[in-house]
Amino acid sequence: MEDRISPPSIIHSYDPERRRVLCGVPEQTHSTKHAAAVTCERCRQLLHAARDAAAELASAARGP
């Protein structure tokens, strides 16, 4: 009997404010609000970009 190994499921980042998956995937998916558990590459890129933008804004707000 042959063992069937299914690929690991992709876990998207869920945005609770917008009530949707961060990368915009429209179909039913596995998702989480916890960034550490996200495996979707596009969601991870968007999470990192948002984090970097927030850090840049905070740095600018502190001033020179």
C-alpha cells in the first residue's frame, strides 16, 4: 500500500479589521491572526512590509 503524503497546508494571515485574508485570496483557506504561524509567502511579505512601514513612521515621529 502506498502512503499518501499531502503537502502542508498554506496558512494565510487574517486581517480582523478588514475581515479578509491579507493577501486577498478569495476562496476558503486556513488562516490565523498570529503572524508566527503564517506560511503563505505573499502574506509574510505583506506583514513584513507593514511592520517596516510602522517602524519607519515611529522613527519619523520621534524626529531627529
